[in-house]
Amino acid sequence: METDADGDACDWRGIICSSPHGFIVSLRPSNASLKGFIAPELGQLGFLQELYLDQNLLFGTIRKQLGSLRNLSALDLGANRLASPIPPELSGLNSVSVINLHSNGLTGNIPPRLGKLPNLVQLRLDRNRLKGSIPGGNATSFSPMEDTGTKTMKQLKKATGEERTPRDDPMRIEGYTCSIKGCLMSFDMKNELSLHERHICPVDGCGKKFFTPKHLL
């Protein structure tokens, strides 16, 4: 990140703050050549909604303090050099929709509650050294070099027999169509459309051809 040590953090590149209070709600220093450990103090950002630290040179552990971010909707630590077990505290992120931890050196077993978070839409754990089954599945095991660790919430619910029908789920109705110019994607769940329009589309193969600047940060 490009920063001025004496300036307001809300003016730093990759940081978005709420108005008028100035709480940090988004950290997006993706692909910024950051090197070092993840600071445990990040867990004190109680209003944080998005944390994108992907495609950097971070190493060490995933801090358990990140599990205290109760307002977090997206956590992306993919494509770093993290080498630790996934802390079970991440299972407390009840507001999170996307967890992306792919392409690290994570080890150990996957916390079984991770795939049962109530608002989770996408869970990506591939290209690690994890053991066991994908949360929510009964037979799928991990291969460190294969993209077998990506599950959408629909797949997780189907694997556990928890998938709802459109009549059962008030969030699910047919015909949520993307309003972004040049995009022809449509969804049957409102929260999937919202994620798509915020450029974290959960659908494999989506071209993400976004031309409307207001949807990009």
C-alpha cells in the first residue's frame, strides 16, 4: 500500500472508511507486494466488512483474532505463503459470504463448522496441504494441486441434504439479473447477485466484464 505515515489512514490507497464516523470498513491491498506477518491487531477493526490481502508475500499464521470480525463479509488471503492450520475461530464469522484461502501452505484438518456458516456463499481452500473432507461434504478430499477445494453454498447444502427449495427460502427467487452494462449473468439468489456486482462473483467461469465504474473499488 502507498501510505503517508503522518496522514489520515482513510486517505491511504486500499482503505475505505465509513462516513461520517471514519471507521475502516474495507481493506483492499491486494497484489501490493506486502511482506511479513498478518498483524493480530486487525481483529480490533470491529466495523471491517472486507479484508483482501490476496496475492502478496505474507507468511506465518492466520491470526485467530480475525475470528472476532463479526461484520466481515469477505475474507481473501489467497495466493500468499501462509503455513499454519486454519484457526477454528474463523467459524465464528457469521456475517461472512466469501472465504478464500487458496494457494498457501496451510496444514492440518479443516474446522468442521467452517462450511456451515449461515451466510457463506463461497469457500475456497484448494492448493494447500490440508487434510480431511471439505466441510459440508461426505466424500470429497483435498488434493494439494487440484482445484477441489472450491465449494459454493449451494453445493455445501446439497451435500448435507440442507438445500432448500425456492418456496422454502425467502432469499431465493428466480430472475435476479445483473444490472451492470455488458454483463448477461443472472442468479436465483439475491445475495449471489450482490456479491457478483461487488466483483466477488461466486460462479465459476464468470467473465466479470464490468464496465460500470460505480461497482468497482
